[in-house]
Amino acid sequence: MLQIFQKLKLMYITEIPKINKNGKDYIAYRIDFVETKLSKEVQNLEENMEEDKEEALGDIIKAIIDTRDTYENFYNSVEDD
């Protein structure tokens, strides 16, 4: 969800590199700012969305799946103590 909000420019997020208790690197997120309305750019995209909706939704879904796969690979690689 954070990626969707960031892509729509509704949130500004900072990635913070950290290390977990097992010594593995991971990325934490800090929400810096939340917009209360869509930007002009996104409003223009919304107007043209009917023509490009399948491509736009496909890009968003691909980004979500790529992120999910990254997290799954990370959490599956963490050894239990």
C-alpha cells in the first residue's frame, strides 16, 4: 500500500537501511508527509486512465508483486535462532 500511495504522490516516504537481530539488512520506512488531495499530475493521469488503465494497473500490480517477492525471499532466508 505504501508503494501505491507513493506512486500516486499521496505520501512521501524515506527508506532507512537497518539490520535485524540476525544481522540481515532490511529497509524500514518513515512516512515524512501525507498529501490530502491528488496532485495535478495524478489528476491528469486519472482523466486519461480509461485509455491506459490496463497498462497503468499492470505496472502497479507488477511493482507490488516484485516488492512482495523481495520481502518473501528475505523473510524465507532468515534463519531461526
